[in-house]
Amino acid sequence: MRVPAQDHGCVSSTLPAGVVTFLFTDVEGSTKLLHELGDAYADALHEHRRLLREAFTAHAGVEVDTQGDAFFVAFGRPSDGGRCGR
């Protein structure tokens, strides 16, 4: 079951309800990577976001928030969250 999201800046308009599994991601060493890649970091970040969003969608994940290279995603079933996190 999905319920409408409250107006708190969620990326998605619907969130899973009931027992929900959360997935948090972050790129370790991203500040160092930014300095090493310079202008190319924007393209790398864009590809990172594209690939992760593709995985979230494939496993019925709902993007709750994103900040920089980090994501907060909710899944209506623990198995979906676990498979996505592999």
C-alpha cells in the first residue's frame, strides 16, 4: 500500500506504508574524488545518480530525498530493499 507523501520536500509523491525498509547511500571519499576529478566530477555524479535511480526503480524503491551524492530510499518490502542494496 502506498500513501501520499506529506509536503516535506520528498522527491516522490507516494511513499510505502506499513512495514517499510530504508536504504541510505553515500559515496565514501566523495570530497577527495571531487578534487581529483575537477570538472569531470559533475558527469560522474550524474552517472552515479542515473545508475542508482535505475536500481531503485527496478526494485520498487521510492526516492524520499537526495543530497549531493547521497540517497534516502524507501521500499514497501524488505526483500526489495535487500536486493537493491546488493
